[in-house]
Amino acid sequence: MMKIGRDLATENLVKGQSVYGERLVRKRGKEFRVWEAKRSKVGAALQKGMKIPFKDDAKILYLGVASGTTASHISDLTPKGMIFGVDPAPRVLRDFLLLSETRSNLVPIFADANRPEKYRHIVPDVDMIIQDVAQPNQSQILMKNVNMYLKKGGLAFVAIKSRSIDVTANPNKIFSEFKHAVKGLELIQEKRLEPFEKDHMALLLKK
Amino acid sequence: MVKLAKTSFGFFAIAMQNQLVDAHELPRDAKKAAQALAGDDFDKWVSGLAKKGYDVEDGLFDPMKAVELIGVKEKEYLRFSRLVEIELAKILIKAAIGRDYLIIQTVDGLDDLNKSINIMINRLREWYGLHFPELKEEDHEKYLKRIIADKRGESMGIELSGGDKDAVQRMAKMILEMYKARAGLEFYLEKLMEEIAPNLTALAGANLGARLIGRAGSLKKLSEMPGSTIQVLGAERALFKHLRKGTPPPKHGVIFQHPEINRAQRAIRGRLARSLAAKLALASRTDKYAGKLNKDLIASWKRRLKEVKQ
Ligand SMILES: C[S@@+](CC[C@H](N)C(=O)[O-])C[C@H]1O[C@@H](n2cnc3c(N)ncnc32)[C@H](O)[C@@H]1O
């Protein structure tokens, strides 16, 4: 990962491929993909100074992978690893499936993260869980998956959109309730995602 | 007690000290393995185990650790399992996309077509107006036909050469084709709706019924919604504003297009919208799970309509 101007960028694992219209930049004989912080909550958290260690051989369970905008950058960062991307929406998972066919460290899983046992036939214990599901019960979803899949010492990154949990409540209240609901995990870092996302918070947690 | 593992390499029963006591291996072919995982092979194997007298523990064993017992290393596990999961996802996505997705594309396509027709008609009226500004014809299709016939008397408009005329007439013909395409799509939408959602169609008409499916995302999602949600589908902005700022709640979303709702007097409109939405919720469930027209449902809406109007 490196900085190109004000943006972050990852070294492209698939030469010449732009996944979501992001710019490709050549530097020192290598090709980089600009990581648009407005399109990716992990990208926004990194821009806001969160330190997320991505081991190049990490096994990662990604809940709410959608079409793989963010997962594609993590794929660049973990060339020897494997990213298991879960989403129950057929339209976006179809795009992620097509992307997975071009990148040998991506796995498309058509399932609902509320039912983690549905993918125990493929997902082994993992080093990291990333969750971006924008659902009212997302702390519950997280804990179920943490209990079933996350290794001891493993990390969980969550993006919380306060409006998806309750449109009427104060975001700060939602965030502190969320932290309380996952207090079995150690809170390592937290960042608000403004100006990239409104009323969003990212947490990095450790099991 | 044995623990079970379900993997892309096969199904395994594992006893204490990681001893493999039963195995049902799958073909090392991604497509075939995916088909086995999509079907009920695993459940059958599990009931077989019960017959053999094994006591099965809840939950599943880490699949990658399970296949180590048959000598499959991590790298091979990840390589092959990924290929299997890609095939499995293809099977599952295909099964999840029903014919109701055609309905959504068709109404959205009709909207796009209408917008395009409007843009182009306006352009053509300006264009042909250079030549024949006196032509008063409100009806768009008739106006287009007049362009093709191109008969004008005394006019202050400019003259058009043969080539000038070709250009504007070609455009007019194309828009007339778009009108034909629109009529064709409308007919197709009616048929599709009668086939897939006969109850919604009977209550709301093909167009509005299709829009409700589109707003919900699928017939399945619509069938899972309570009437109160269906009532405000399409009025999400007003609803959020109500929740956040305390403005009055919306009384109706797209169901306002229903003739009985938009013709109703203001005083009873909210009540009618609520009853219609409740019937539509039932209708979508009937369409999703029975698929046949339920005459009682339609009759009960008619009765309700009378009551409220009195
Ligand atoms: C904000 S989008 C994720 C964007 C994506 N993480 C990225 O940055 O590229 C949220 C996604 O969560 C998915 N989602 C919603 N409920 C879910 C659930 N129960 N399990 C898994 N995914 C879910 C939605 O289908 C949607 O694709």
C-alpha cells in the first residue's frame, strides 16, 4: 500500500484491471490502483489514520462483500491469502463472482451472514473478519461469526452506519451501544468516517 | 460422540482424538462437487450415520482441518474449495433469480422508454417547427405521422431540401417505432404479471403491481413486508424525514397511483390506502406461495372499499 497524492493505492494483482472505475497509476515499474475512500469504508478508515495490519497470507471472512469494491483492494494486499466474501443479494454477488474468477484469492459465497453455519463447508478459521452489512442487528451478526470463525487473537473490522441501525437515534448513542454489544472483544481503535461517510464509525476489535 | 465436517472434498465423521470414522468423498471435479453440495447429499449421509448408530454432535468441524485427515494440505484445500464455491454460487444465484426479475426490468424499461420518447418528441417538435411552425397537433403520434406525410400549405417556415426532410423523417419513424415497442412491452408486462402475480394484478393492475415488486426488490421481499411498509413504498424520503424531524408521516407511496386511492376524497384516502396495502400484503404472499388467483381476496377488497366510501 502506498500514497499517491492524497489517495491510498494498492499494487494491482491483475495487471491492467480496473475493478470499479478507479484510476490505475504506474510508479517505479509497478502498477497501482487508487483506493477511493468515498467508495470504501475500509479505505476511509485507513485515510482517517486507522492502522489495520493486512498479512499477505491472511484468511479473511468478509461479511457484506457486495460487488467487491473494497475486497478487491484487500485482494491486492493479501496475494497469498484468501478472502471469503459473503452476501445474500444476487445482483451484487454476481459481480463479485465474476471478479473472483479473475483473482485467485477471492471466494464468492451466496449466503446470509445471520446464518454462519451455512458456509462452514468452505470457510475455515480466519485471521480477520470484516463486516459492512448496514443492518439493524449487525452486532449480533458480528458476534455469531466471531464465535464460529475468528481465531483467538484475530481482528474484526466493522463499519457501523448509525442510520441503518436506527434513523431517529443520536449516532453517538448508537455507536456506544454497539461497543457495549461487542464488549467480549477488545477495542483496539475507533475512527469516525467523516468526511467520507456521514454518521459512520469504524471499529477495530480483537478476539 | 462424533463431529461432522461438510467440505468440498466430502463429508467426514470425526471421533475423539481426530479419528476419522466415516467418510463420503465427493468427486474432485468442481462442478460435480458443487452439485453435491447444493443438493441434499449431506443430509442423506447424516441420516445414514444415525442409522449406523453414531451419536452426532451439533455444529460443524473446521473444514480445512477435517480434510487434513485425508491428506489434503491447506494450499490444495484453498485452491480446490474456491473453484467449488464459485460453481456453487453460480447454481444458487441462478436459483435465486426468478421470473419476477423480468417484471422489474420491464417496468423500469418502460419508464426509460417513456423518458426517451419525451426527450425526442420535444426535439422533433422544435426541429420540424422550423419548417412548419403553424402545425397544431397536440397528439404526439399524430404529429409524427404528419411529419412523415409532410403536407403543408402556406407557411412562414423555412424550406427543407430532400436531404433535410430525410433526416427529420427518419427521426419521426424511429419514434413511431418506439411507440410500437412501448405497446408491445405493456402487453408483455400484463401477461407476465398475470402469470407471476395474479393477485397483485387483480388488486392493483399490472403496472402498479410491477412497481411494487420493483420497489421491494423482488416478489419474495414484497411478500415479507407488512402492509404498513407496502403502504409507503416509494415514499422513503418522506418516511425518513418523518422519523428524523417529526414531519407528518406519508399516507401513501406508489400505491397512490391506484385509481381508487387517487380518486378518493382526502378524508378517506389514508384509510383506503391502509386497507389496500394490507390486501396487497396478502396478495403478494398468495402470489409467492400459492401462485393462483384468490377470488375471496379480491371480493374482500371490494367490500372494504364500499364500507369506507359510505
Ligand atoms: C454497504 S454495502 C457493502 C459495500 C462493500 N463492503 C464495499 O465496501 O465494497 C452492504 C452490503 O451488505 C449486504 N448485506 C445485507 N445484509 C446482509 C447479511 N445479513 N449478510 C451478509 N451481507 C448482507 C448487502 O447485500 C450489501 O451488499
